[in-house]
Amino acid sequence: MASQAKAVTLKTEEAASLNGIKLLIVGLQHAFTMFGATVLVPYLTGVPVNVALFTAGIGTLLFHLITRWKVPVFLGSSFAYIAPMIAVTLYYINQGPTQYDSIQTALSDGVNITPMLAYATGGILIAGFVKFGFGLLVKYIGIEKVKALFPPVISGTMITLIGLILSPVAVSMAASNWPLALTALGTAVIVRLYFKGFNRLIPVIWGIITGYLVAVITGNVDFSSVNSAGWIGIPGFFLPKFSLRAISIIVPVAIAPAIEHFGDVFAVSEVTGKKFYEDPGIHRTLMGDGLATSLGGFFGGPANTTYSENIGVLAITKIFNPWVMRIAAIFAIILSFVPKVGAIIQSIPTAVMGGIEILLFGMIATVGLKSLVSNRVKLDGRNLILVSVMLVFGLGGAKLSIGSFALEGLGLAALVGLILNALFTYTKASEE
């Protein structure tokens, strides 16, 4: 045990001593990790990709400012708002003479969707303020009461669910070309376990580079977008518009990512061994998340949210310096003005990123299980029921829909867990 503790200490000291070019490379590793998901949301919603990159970068920096530069997270495009953004944009597009069933079809017909999309980003701006309000409410309630709502059995299960819910995405991406996916995954594993020195701290970069080189050699990379992209370009910013219809569709969605936010903060706290929900406080992380979302809507970008992918990188590398996330944010902002570089990164085959995400998402799920073990959660009686029901609601595809509002996945599982925990506590249900 003593030698194991010494080894862990040495690894931590090795990670903490990074500076200069090495810290920059680790930051770029986080930028590579967030890129795929961050650009997928604008592709589906019609938001300009370079705007999404800019708002992710500046939103992350704003979050770090609000959270006193302490929390090592990256904020990227939120998937929770995809459906309502599409619904709002299509509604206003279809007020014209031609009816469309998808944004991509309208774009292919040469429709300028920006005036219609502006109503969706207006709703995003308001939704961010609502999430900021949730942060103020949490501050008023107090951290002790919030912690009582999320005992280790619930928070640990939520962390596990983050990884398990995302796992089908990783497998689906990898399935587009399993040889490439396994090349990237295998390289990352080998580097992390068998390399020494600085290289073992950047397994994701080595996995992506190796997978990309193999993809180029085997003819699995399309360079057409790279050739057509320019070197310098101003992001296509546009101001939001506001309507009661758009607000009524988009703003209620803020509840789901607000609940999921607790899971992400618990996850990064568990990974780093620091109680960020106490210092700087989960009210500050919620407020920072909300303001980052509002900032995204102001510039014409999607909502922002804490990225589980990057938490997975933290779990692998053990590098918890918040500067690595700020470097990734600065890189995202630079990319938003350099379409050529962004196109090169976007040309990385989906399968390569899928292979990497198999490892990242699995690590997050494992961190949740580790949390249950380290907190000595006894899976018996009411705890067994709590975990069982949360897992099924989180993974089984259940959805709670009220009008335009829908709660599913992690958000629904957390809500069910909170209700059952309150019920069991009130009725003094057996713990055995």
C-alpha cells in the first residue's frame, strides 16, 4: 500500500509540474476531445460552426471567471436544446411559401435561415438566465441542504449514468469503421499504460494522431472541405430575436441541463478529489453555466454545457490544472477565426473519435462506481432500489413530456432518485 501511495503521489507531482509547451499540448488534447460534439450541434441546428466554436471558447472562459478560476471543466454545445431549436427555426422558416421538414433541406435550397434561427438563439439567451436563477436559488437554499438532496448513492449513480448514457454514442461512432476505432483506442491504452514521461499524459492526442494517419494511408479521409476552407474568416455572428412562442418552447428545457449539471460537478469533484460543489460552490458553477449559455445565445450560438468528454480526459491523465481547459477554450476561439485548421480537425474520421470516446465514457462510468465504493454505499434495502430504478429510467429510454418540455436520460433519473430518496427518508424505509 505504501509503494502504491508513493506511485500515485509521483504521478500527481508529475502532472502538477507541467508548464509551458507541455501544458499547451495537454490543453490541445482537451480541444481535440471537445471538437466533435461541439461542431455536431451547429450542423444539426443550422448555427454556423465557427460561431459555436467561438461561443464555446468564450463561454468556458466566462465560466472560469465566475467560478474563481478553480474548476477544470470545458463548456461546449449542449445537445439538450437541439430538438427545440430545430422546432423553433422550422416554425419560422415554414411561415414562408415553401414548407420544409428539416433545416438541412432548407439550407440546400439556399434559404437564409439566420432571421428564423435568431428566434431560437433568443430563447437560448433567456434559458441561460433561467439557469443562472437556479444558481441563485441554490445559494439561497445552502450547500448543506443541496448535499442532503444528493447523497453519495444518488450522486455516484448519476456519475455512472453519464458514462453509460453516452456509451452508445461512442459505439455508434466507432461502428462506422471498427479498424480505425480500435487503432485509436489501442494506441491510447498503450500510451497510457506503457509509455513513460510526458507522453503517457497525452494518450488521447496519440490515439487521434495514430488513427488519423492510418485513416489517411487507407484513404478514409475526405480533404475536400479542407481544400475549400479559407485561412482567415470572421465568425457569422448575429443578434437574437425574441418571441413568446420561441421562449415557451426553449426555456423549459433549461430544467434538464440544470439537473444534469449536478452530475457533472459531482463527477469532476470525484475525479479531482476536490469538493467543487462547496468551493467555489455549485451555485457558482450553475451561474457560470447559465451566463455562458446566455452569452452563446447573444452571439448567435447554441447553449453551452459542461462537457463529460473532457472530464473523462481528466480521469485518464490526472492533470487537474484548470489552465488546460482555458487553453482549450483559447484554441477554440482561434479556430473560429481560422476555418482551414477547423476543417482539418473536422476531417478526422468519426470512427477515430469513437474509439477514443469508448475509453473516455467508460472512465466516467467507472469513476461513478468508484464513488459508490469509496463512500461505502451499502447496496441493500432502499439504496438497492434507488440505484436500480435510477439505472432503468436513465438507460431504458423513458421520457417525461409536458407540452414542449421533455425530461429523459440523466435528468429524469436524477429526478426519480430525488423523489424516491425523499419518500424513503420521510417514511423511514429500511436500509437493509
